[in-house]
Amino acid sequence: MDRWTIMIVDDDPNQLKILTGHLIEHNPDFNLLIATNGKSGYEIAVSHCPDLILMDWQMPVVDGVDAIRMIKANKMIRSIPIIMITGTHGEVEKLKEALDAGAIDFINKPFSGIELIARVDTQLKHIEIQRKYLQQLDQLNKQEKEITEKDKAILQAELEYQRKQLTIGTLNILKQGQLLQSVIEDVNRLLICTNDEGKKIIHSLISKLNDKSGESVWSEFEVCFENVHSDFYPRLIERIPDISSREKRLCAFLKMNMSTKEIASITFQSQNAIDVAKHRLRKKLGVNSDEDFVNFLISL
């Protein structure tokens, strides 16, 4: 512990000499402050904030009890422990008045050096324990804050990564959709130069491309979307309990602010089919416009 500062408030020179003698003899490193009345004691307490105060009862200007009340009324110094030293007010009622005012202990005059030092050391130990506790508490709070900030940073980084994956997944679906559409158009051109058996094979191939294309890509998209918008589907199902898988996917695209043309491209549906599906969903929700519908989905 650093050097302790103790203030003695007493108007009796002989009493001051006794108190300072005992304290310095016990610990020469004590830093002692002296005040000769309650008013100056209060002012010194405000300016120097001692670790402990020894307060006499009867003094001119402001007595000890009133000085304690002044100190305890000041939030900057109210935590300083005060030992009341009294010689003429040994009655229980008077001691209770001092303790009620804020004194933490008292010593009756005449006192021995052993009693004085024992009571002073007890309070200083309490102060040291309390300060260590507050330091540990402050350290724990700082560590908790650091952990919280690190957790936030990790979660934010993970969310950003999932957003990037969702964007990449959506772009992959768009590219694959465009590629498959191009392949289907090329295969369709073969129809005019093949026999009936070949046409059947080509139609079957086109059907399989439309039905089975991009299953793994769609699965990756769903995982990325739910990682970024984990509450979206549960909230959507709560509002529209009978929503289908295709309609859920359409709502996901709309939440990402994709246009009807973009959605039609990656789902191999016509723009009119997408508009019809949106109209059906709006009707279930009782929403009048596409703008209101999209705003509803974004808010989920």
C-alpha cells in the first residue's frame, strides 16, 4: 500500500501532540494532516481526501458531529472512514448520534496508544481490502467488456463472411441459370433437325435440366441465407403458415431486393409467373402493393 494519509481534527494542542506521537511512533510513514475545528477539517478533507479521519467531538466553529454530517453529505468524500474521539460524551445516546451521523468507530478519552493504533490499523486494513476488491471488480469488468467486444467483433466478422457467401451463392445461381438457359435454347434448336425419337430424347433432356438443375447450388444458397437471416423463415411462417417451399424461396429473393427479372432468370419461370406468385402472397397477407410487400419482407 502507498503512504497512508490520516487527518486529525482536534482543537486541543496537547491532544494533538499525543495523537501524532502515537501514530508516528507506530508508523513514521504516516502522512498526517491537522485541523483545529470541524470547518477547517471539512475543507482539508475536500482538498486532500485523506484515507482516514480522527475527529474530536467538542470544537469551536463547527463541532465534530456536524463536521461528520458535512463530510457525509459530500459525495466526493463521504466514503472516508471517521473515528470519533470523545471525552465528555460517553453516554449511549451521544455515541449513537455520532454513529448515526456517519462515524464508523469511536474512542473514549483517555485512551491508550495500543487501543488507538488497534482501531486505526483495523480501519486501514478494511480500506485496503475494500480497495483491492474494487480493483479486482474493475479488472473483471474490463475483462468482461473486452471479451464482449471480442465476441461482437467475431460475430460481426462471421456475419460479414456469411453475407459474402450469400452474395457469391446468388451470383453463382444467376450464372448457372444463364448458362443452363443458353444450353436449353441450343438443345431446342436441335429439334428442327432430328426425328421423332430424337425429339423425345431432347424434350426429356430439357425437362431434366429444368427440374434437377442446380440442386447443390440451391442447397448452399439456403444455408447461407439462413445463416445471415436466421429469424426470417420462422417469422415468415408465423405470418403465412401455409406458405410453400417455392414461395419461401421467392420471399427470400425479394428480401434481398432482387428484381422480378432476376428471380425469373434463376428460377426458370416467366416474369408473369413471378408476378402471379407475388400477388398470391400479397393476398394472403392483405397487402395492397408490391412495394409494401417487399418492405414487409425486409422488416422481418
